[in-house]
Amino acid sequence: METTRQSKISRLLQKDLSDIFLNETRKTHGVLISVSVVRVSPDLSVAKVYLSIFPSEKAQEILDSIRLNARNIRYELAQRIRFQLRKTPELSFFLDDSLDYIENIDMLLKK
């Protein structure tokens, strides 16, 4: 069960991470990264960030690049939320493939 504080912080992180990825993807045309869900641990030290990446063919490659740059992303996030949070949580990035799963089910149901 997620507490009210956890949900508020997850929404804050989701909004700011979305802005960070939006600014970064403007430089690379044809790539869209959206933050689907952010789950924060009860002690607020770890945040699991689920990303939806378009086009899905490049998803794993882009996710690997994001994981390599996680320290820089965390620093940018810390600069944005420094007045709301004392410590910035460690970020773990995961691929959210729920849209691909839904698309696959729709395709199978149409057959």
C-alpha cells in the first residue's frame, strides 16, 4: 500500500523526469520517451521509473543509453526538486511494455 507521501513524490518525480526526457528527445528527432509510472520505496531512497519508448524497435538501445546516463539524469532531477526533497532517490529505469502487450492482444483478438 502506497502512502500519500509516496504518491505525491512519485507524481513530482514523474512530472520532472518527463520534462527532462522531453528536452533531451527534442535533440533526437523521431524518438519519444514518456514516463509511465514512478514507484517510490517506503523510505524514499529508491525510485523505479517505467519508461514507454517509441519506436519500440529502438527501445532496448535507448533504455541502455538512459541507464548509462542515470547519474546525469539524477543530477538534473536533483536540481529541479532541490526545494521539495532533501535527498534525491536513486533511479532505476525499466521498460514499460504494456502498450505492446495490449497491441498484441488486440491483434490476436482480431484474428
